[in-house]
Amino acid sequence: MLYTKYTIIMGLNDRETLMPVADFATAQLEVAGRLAQLETGATITRGMGAYKHEDGRVVVEESVIISVIDFDGSFKSKAQAFCDGLKRDYNQESLAVETAQVESKLV
């Protein structure tokens, strides 16, 4: 069966200081708690990202990658508020959000 998969990537550097606001383990537990409150399951993994800042510096940062397969269709209505909360609380300029239709099942 086809479901929507959301992949949300959040860097862990502050948007202004470009310094880490949290370590991965702390962010992973905190994000997992937010997802549990939404009654949404996910896989949370560590990533490393890089980008060119507007001032010309190349920034390398640890990232949290959140993968949600929306089996019951309920995450769609919660995704924007979830992302807005992460952006606010981790002082992020933006998050990368990818959606894809995937065939998946629980076995």
C-alpha cells in the first residue's frame, strides 16, 4: 500500500551564532518526545550537513534526520506545527522537508 513518507532534516547549529544548540543524543530524545505527544512514530538518525552561509562561510553541522511514514494519515495535519516548533526551539532558519509516496507495510 502507498503511504506518504516525510523526511525532515534539522541542523543542530544556531542560525545566528552557527554554533551547536544541542548535541545529537539530547536532540534525538527531545524530538522523540515531541513525536510521542503527537502519537506519531518515526526513525531518528544522525546526519552531517554542509552549506554556504550568506556571509560566505562554509558551515558543517551535525543534523537530526526524522523519517515518518504516515500509516494512518494523521501526520499531514500536524507536520507544519511540528516543524515550526523545531525551528523556534532550536533557532533554525529553515528545515529541509521531503515528501515521497512509498510502498510500505508493517510485518
